[in-house]
Amino acid sequence: MQSIVESQGGLENISKSFIIGVISLIIWTLTLITTIKYVLVALRADNNHEGGIFSLFTLVRKYAKWLIIPAMIGGATLLSDGALTPAVTVTSAVEGLRAIPAFQDVFKGQQTPIIVITLIILAILFLIQRFGTAIVGRVFGPVMFVWFSFLGVTGLINLFNDFSILQAINPYWAIHLLLSPENKSGVFILGSVFLATTGAEALYSDLGHVGRGNIYVSWPFVKVCIILSYCGQAAWLLKNRGESLGDVNPFFAVLPHHIMIFAVILATFAAIIASQALISGSFTLVSEAIRLKILPMLKIYYPGQTLGQLYIPAVNLALWMASSFIVLYFRTSAHMEAAYGLAITITMLMTTILLTFYLSHQLARRSIAILFFVSFVLIEGMFFIASAVKFLHGGYVVVIFAIMILFVMSIWHKANEIVFKYIKSLNINDYKQQIKSLRDDESYDLYQTNVVYLTNRMDGEMVDRSILYSILDKRPKRAEVYWFVHVNVTDEPWTAEYEVDMLDTDYIVKVNLYLGFRQRQEVPRYLRTIVTNLMKSGRLPEQNQKYSITKGRRVGDFRFVVIEEKMTNARQMSGFDRFVLRTKSTIKNVTASPVRWFGLQFSEVSIEKVPLVLSDVRNLEIIERIIPQVPEND
């Protein structure tokens, strides 16, 4: 509301029809976008009770490969918004201190104390993430119930001053304001109105934490309280329009002075909880992106007992630094709001595209999906155009953040495509006899009872050439059993299944692990189960250990081999492909190692560097043309 009033030049430049029109725009924005699109439609597009743009992508990616593009764009802009939200919400709450006379007397309206308090709160907020969010979770419900009740009651009290505001329920006033000459901002006023619904995408992302049923029960109460608060502020604006009160925030202005400190504390707590929702959502978003192989591996911790609660130090640090930078750069919430909303409109448009594909394949009538697409592209397109003018007023900051994230996503995704295109694979069956001979060759010392190779690529009986090169060439590794393990990330969040193929042997085990995108990829834990089951079924001989602190131990020791492929000969690649692979290699130097990612910290691990040998089809074709021309006697 403060942003809307300032866009018109202050209280002295607004009329009654303008105020009613603004409230009408807010009511119908909350109705069309938050209620209809997200609460009634998007929440039903859940992936085993998980929400968010990447969960939605897993539901529709089978319909078109190019859908990865809107998914990555939406994910990048949502993550950049996750840096801005804590900064703007906490700053705007703390700025309520200005309405307290004692604060004004001491600091004379200076912004520096506001900035210092905000930075301290943000530092504490991001610091506690490593200890888990169970405490925040326990106070979430009661605090938010008090907060929204406070909004509703204070709004209703002020609404008694002028019930004519309720005319805003009629959408006529919203349309009239957009076309009215007294609206000095024209359609661009939607950039300020959009601030009322920026949390809708986060609502969808937090579906897995909150639950659809809880949202359905609570949203009507929350929406009524929000609308009452806006109507109460509007009644105050009607009462004071035409006056010159300077820089005033209608939200705090409607409150009596004796409850101001309580309102500021409550607003700050609400801002912290809202920020926590974005931070937790960002952790979940990044975790899902990693498992979908569109972001590099990062260290992930699970600090709490709550299912799905996770903590990613790199993301936490990046969000804290970005949020602190935004506070120092913009200084006031008014300046931050000038940048706020642009990124999230892009996310919403990308969600609309993915939701359209979901609806078109879920509903018998595709006309409904087309109607949904056209309606919300027009609505959100108007909000995007209105927010686009914010680019030069600070929006470029969050756009730069989003572009940086999108660049990393694009590099990682494209690099995987390139490797799958060029990498050379071999059939294990062609080398089974060599592996058996090595296993039985006692002239070689036993390297380990079980040697486990982790691979990102395993198609049927085809494995990377680098793995067989490591076993037979680099250093012949004699073992009782050779394991080839590939982790497949499923579209369901909590899948934990496996598939075994021993190729008619008792010394080669090819394992496909199927783990949900929210599951920890701790390979040793799953291998213990697989080994036990194979021995019970008689498919794998017991590996009795002569020396062990465990009496009657039947499982031998394991060594995990992690192969790092280094590109050596890439002449047949395009310059762009070489750039992508080299950039990926640079990024990998600052991300988590496969050892920690696959839970191998407490296992015997060998890391080998091997040349990344590429299939050179062009050279093979040249050889095939030359050979027939050679005389037979030569």
C-alpha cells in the first residue's frame, strides 16, 4: 500500500475512486492468482505430496524435452527471489520502529539503525539454519495465527470508519482504475499491486512441508484477514487523503501508538517466518535440482528429525550474503520494493507453462488447459510488463542473480548431454572372461574383496570405457566381486528400490538403485541390504572373514572407486561443447565431492583420474574408406 501511494505522489494526490480501485485490484489479484491458480489448481499438481516448479517439471518432462527450459528459468528466478524476500520483509517490519516516538527522538529518522538491526536479524536467521528449523516450525502456527488475526482485527476496526470501501469487491472498480486518467501510473500500477501476491509461488513450493489439507483449511481465514487489513488501510487513506504527511506507511499509521512496539515485534516475527519459508524452500529447490542433474553436487545435511528437513551450507551462505548485500545496497524497503516482484512474475509465467502441459494431459478436454494458459498468460503478462519497468530501478540486481544461477544450471545440463553424446561405452559381456581370469589370477595381490564402481552412465550391459580401463589396464584390480552401481533419481520423492543383474556370474553385480529425489544417496547403506539379500538367495557366495571383531562375519571388505575423467582429446568437438565441459570442470572444483555426496566418508575410497576418451565416429569412417584401397598382398 505504501508503494501504491508513493507511485501517485503521496496522500495529497489520491481520490476515493482511486483507493477503491486499488483495493479491488488487490482483492482480485489475490483471488485470480493465489486462490484460483495456486490454491485450487497448482496444489493438485503435486508429485507425491511435493510441490514446487521442479516437482511439477518431473510430472510433465515426459511430454516434451524443451520443458526443461521453463523449469530452469522458473527455478533460477525463484532462487533469486529467495535472496530478496528476507531482505525486504525484515527491513519493512523493522522500519515500523520509526512510528514509535521514542525511536524518533533518539535516531532522528536515520536509516542506519534500521539497517544495522536488519543485518543482525538476518545474520541470526541464517546462522540458526545449521541447527535445524524445528523451533521455528513449532512456533510457526501460533505466531502466524496471531499475526493474521491481528491483521484482520485492526483492519476491521479501521473499516468501521468507512464501509464504502467494500464496493471494491466489484471488479468494475479494478478495471475502471486501470483505464482512469487519475491513475498516474496507468497499467504500471500493477507492479505495486503484484506485491500482494508474491508469496503464492512459495506457497506451492512449501506444499511438501505444510500439506495441501492444511492450506485448504487455513487459506480462507488468511485471505479474509489480509483483505480486511487492506480495507482498513484504505479507510485510513480515505480519511487522510489530501493531506501532506510525508513518507508514511499506511500499515503502521492505522495503529494506535500504544500498541506500536507490539506490532513491530509481531511483524518482525512474521517476517522471519516468511523468510524461513523461502530459505527452506530454496534448500528443497536446490536439492531437487541436484538430483535432477541440473545443478552441481553440494554438501547436504539433515540437522533435524523432521522428514525432509535439510540444510545446504553453500546455499545458506549465498542467500545470507545476497540478502545482506541487498539491504546495504538499497537501504530502505521502498527501494527494495522497486526491485521486488520482477523475478517472481517470471517464475509464475514458467509455472503457468508447465501447469498447462499437466492439465492438458490430466483433463479429458484440452480446451480447459488452453483457456487456463491464455487467461493466466494475459494476467501474469500484464504484471510482468508492469514489473519490467522495475529493472532500471533495482530489478537488475535480482535479474543478475537469476542469470548467474541459470548459467550454472544450463552449463550443468548441457554438459551432461554432451558427455552422453560423445562418451565411449563398452559391453561388459565382452570382458567377462578377462575379469574372471583376473579374479582367479593369484599372481596378483587381492586388491579388495569387493570393488565398487559408481557410474553416472549405465545402459543395459554397457558401461563407461573408463571403468573397464581402471579394472584391467590402469592397475589390474583382483577382487572376489566387481560391482557396477548406478543411482537413478526417480520422479517420486521417497522411492528406495533396487534392481540387480549378475550377468550369469557370481562375481559381477550390476546394480541400479532407484532413489527418490528427496532421498539421501548413501550408497553403502543400500549395498549392505543388497549384499545380505544376494547371499540369502544363494546368488552370491559368502565372504567369510578370518579376522573380524564381528563373530561369523560373512561379508567381506569393500573399496569404492570414484573415477574422475579428464578431457584430453576433444578435437572433434565444437568450440561451444569444449567451453561447456571446461566450465563444468571449473565449477566442480568448488562443489561437493562424489565421496561425500554418495555417503562414502567412512568407507575405503580410491579416486582415480583417467582420460575421458571420446567416440570419434569421423575418424572411423576415414579408416573404413582407406582400408579397401590397400592391395591384398600388402
